[in-house]
Amino acid sequence: MVHRSFTIPLIRQLAYSTSLANSRSLLNTFRCSFTLYKFGRRLVHSVKAMESAPEPVIVNHVGDRVQLKFTYSEPQFNFKRVFNMDRSEQEQMSVLTARISSNIEKFLAKKASKVNKKNRSSGSPPVDAAVIQPAVSLLLDGKPAEPQLSCAEALVEQGARAALHIGRLRYRLSVNPPAVLSLSLPSSLMAGFPVHPGRLQLAFSEHAELCWQREDPAADGGWRVVGSSHSYMPSAEDIGHRLRLVCVPVNGERRGETVTVVSEQDVQAGPGPCPFDQRHAFTRTVTCQDSYRVVSYNILADLYADSDFTRTVLHPYCPPYALNIDYRKQLIVKELMGYNGDIVCLQEVDKKVYEGDLEPMFETAGLEGVFTPKGGQVTEGLVCFYRSSKLRLVDTERVVLGEMVSEDPLYADVEKACAQNDQLRDRLTKRTQTLQVNVLDVVPPPDADRPPRRLVVANTHLYFHPNADHIRALQIGICMRHLERLIERLRTEEPGREVALLFCGDFNSCPEFSVLRLMTTQRLEEDLQDFSSAPGEEVHGVSFQHPYRIASACGTPEYTNYVDKFRGCLDYIFYMTDFMDVQQVVPLPSHEEVTRHTALPSVVIPSDHLALVADLGWRPAPPN
């Protein structure tokens, strides 16, 4: 250590060896010695000041970009700032270090300007940011890195050997650590309805550890731990309190930066008993291995519910807050989870709701999902969830019905009818309705002694317009031709495997019209009245047929859609009667429950449709 005693022996020696005449030389020598002493003090201070930064530099390699995040502080200015940088992976380190230095100098200069303005008013001496501009360098194993190394080479590939020096701080690098990219909570939280993280996105992470906390002034830190699973069911104790979610991303033994989000509002009381609560009495347990609880439900896309037209014209009887997706999706999730379904076919599913709410919740219940967007630029679509312990996905297909007419010779007669009628062609081919087809292999029980089985699960949402019975007749015909070709191909490829069809959806067709007729009678003749439902768009020369015995699992209830100006049965679960039997149909809500709040949707029913729920089982294999 260099200290004041460093100069004492030297001064004494000089005093004995010189005369008073040489006092000027002695003084100069002393000055040099004292300068050396001050340099030593600065050197020791510099060595002592080089310290490890409390937090590492976070380095994420995403695509062809290298993203950096670090915190730099300068106590003299009471300066602390988080810097985020996004650079090309090919950028040289010399360029990156210069940019880091430049960015810090710029913010230090701003801070110095503010400090000096304050100092002038208080009479304190000014500060100069230029004297503490930090040097920036990258070291590999303690040696300066080659300046021509790229960011990817120096920071990613050799990140474990690297240290970034910025001024007095030495940073270690954490490359691709587990991270939370986004996390939120719904704006509406209600006691008795499950809440789960919204828009939870992770990077470089297998999963996240979650901790739910309730605001409580009496608890340590003001928050009391109330849960640790993916979702949390607020109770009456939570009413009037905010919730906080603490999320830690994890990848093996690596743990990322903790992210915390607090609810915007307090937990509120729920709407009271909902009609689906009584339906859950029939679905408390999962069905056995050879049975399937099938759910078909149009959940009303936020795309259509969140508009002034919906609030003032379509559903003016429904309070605006009950049309908000953050409110409705709490009811939707609770309703669907309570059915314990094995095959859940949904229509009008917003992609953001599928990814942020439904998929994570169903995953925790042991179901995997497929989202199929509608045609065009629409952000909603069809979803099929299936229980992975019973079914294994073999293939999935998206068929945009209007596009098939001109692309596939299987529909040559439909194409010919359209070629003779431009109005009909436009009406049919410009529609965005889609058929989702999922081929699922049945996972047999361990001791099963029967042929292998396969389910073709189809899901659709046909055209809604009241004067479009002819379009729906064409669409259901196109669907069945496509499905028949697929089923027969699968049976030909594996003659020993049973192949059965389940066809769910919102068909927008009441029982007296073409959809139920084709499905249950196997035919639509050319003179079908529905083909002439729209003057100027008549369909000529087209008929449909299929060879399968099919029935509606839930029959034809009085209505599955109930709004202010319409009520009718539009939704069905169709199944092949040669292969499956209906074991249970879960009763629909009573008319009193549906109309208690005028119509649907309401504060207790989140959609303008009712969910169909039925248990189906394989019929015993015929004796050999």
C-alpha cells in the first residue's frame, strides 16, 4: 500500500546530503515525491474501486440479433440507469464497446447538467462529467478480447469466459437466461372464478414458478401468499383486496429475473350462481378410457362482442362490463374446466384468448389443443382440445370452404353451378368459413383386446346470414364430401382399424333445414328448397350424399342460441351410430335461467350460445 510514510525516509536522506544552498533542489525533489505519493493513492483507489457489478449483463441471442441489458451507476451523480441494446450478431466488439461508452457518456452529461444547475443555485462547486467518462472493454479469461470479434462470437459463444468492464464495474455475462417476456393479470377479478396469468410469455425457459399473493397490511411486506399453481381461485377473503403475481422463469438449474405484476383493481364479488354450476353436477369426474365427453361451444369472439354496435343493437340488454372479454373469459374458463371434457370443440375463439387463456388452462388439465384460423384476415377461429391420455394427434387440416370449389375436382358440380351464376360464385367463394379436421388415434387401455381405433374429429362454423340457406347447404355438402374421402382413404390404408367421425360445430342451421337433413338422411337432392332460398343465387345441378349412419348426440333442443330477436337450434354434435353410443347428455339450462337476464349473453352466461355436452362411448366390437 502507498501511504504518507513513503515520503519520510526520502526527505530525511535529502536533508542530510544537501546544504541549505540546495534548498530549491530539495523542494523540487519533495514535490516530485509527493506527486508520486498522490499517483500511488489514485492507483490504489482505482484498484479498490474496480468491483463486481451486483447484476450481470443479460445477453439474449434471438434470431440474428444480440440483445444486451445492464445497469450502470455513478454514485458521484447519484446516477443509476438500465441500458437496453439490440445489435446485429455480426457487429464487431469494437463498435459495440464504443456505442456503450457513447450511450453512458450522453446520459452522464445530462445528469451532470442537472446537478450543476442545482449546485449553482446552492453555491456548490460544479462537477465535470468528462473526468469520469467510463472506459469500456471486454475481457476473455482476463485478457482483452480481439476487437474484430463479432457480438455473437464474443458475447454468446464465449460468454462463460467473458467479463465486460465499464468504468469501475466488472460485469459477468449471463447468456440466454430464462426470462419473462410478458406477464399481466385480467382487469376483472371475481371471487369464485379462476384467475390465471394473461399473456405469459417465456424465453429460454421450461416453465415458471408462480406465487399468488393477496394484499394484506398485516402480513410481512404487505402481501400474504395464497397460492402457487398456474391458476388461483379467489375466495370471499380476497374481496376488496388486490392480487399480486410473482413469476420466476426456470430452465433446469438456471433461474431468471423475477417479474411481478399487481392487479389493477380489487377482487370483486362474483355474479352469484351461474347456470353452468348446475350442469357441472353431471360432469364432476372424467369419463373412463373408452368413453369421451364431447363439448361443442361457440364462445362469442371478442372481435364481435367488443363494439358499439353489439352493445347498442345486438345485445343492448347485456351490461357493457359483462361483454368485456376480461369478464367473460373468467366465466368461459370456469364453465369449460367444470365439464371435464375429453374432446372440446370451440368456435369463435380469438387467437389471443386461445394462446393466453384457454391453451394454458387446458394444458394443466391434461388436454392439448389445435387452433385453426378462419380464412381472410379474421383473428378468430376454431379450436379442438383433446385429452392426451386418451387420444394422440396424427394429423390436422385446415379447409377454407370457399377456396375448395375451384381448387378440387371433387366439387366440379359446385364449380359449374357457380360458373353459371356470378352472384352465387361471389356469395360462396368470398366466405371465410373453415372446416377443421383432426385425425386422432385412440390410446387403448393396457389390457384392451380389440382392433385399433381412430377418430376423425371435425369442427366448423358455417355462414350466419338469414337468407343464406343455399350457401349453408353447399358448405355442409362440401364438408361431407371432404370428410368422406378422408375417412375412406384412412380405412383403405389400414383395413383393420376402425375409423369413426365426430362432427361438431355452430352450423347456423335450424333442424328443418339442409344441415340436419344431409347428416341424418344421407342426401340432399337437386330440387332441395334451400337451394332456391335467395332469388338470383339459385343452385342448379348439385346434389350431395354420404354413406354413413349419423345422428345428433344432443338431439334437437328448442334452442342453442338465444338472443333478443332470434332463438333456435344451431349447434350439433354429430356422431356415427355404427361405432358409438350416447351414454349421457348434460341437460341445458332451463328457460327460466336463460331468460332471467332477458337473453344471451348475460352476467351469468358468457356467450349468445349454449354449450352442448354429451358422453359418447365405443360400441362393443362385433364377435368374430
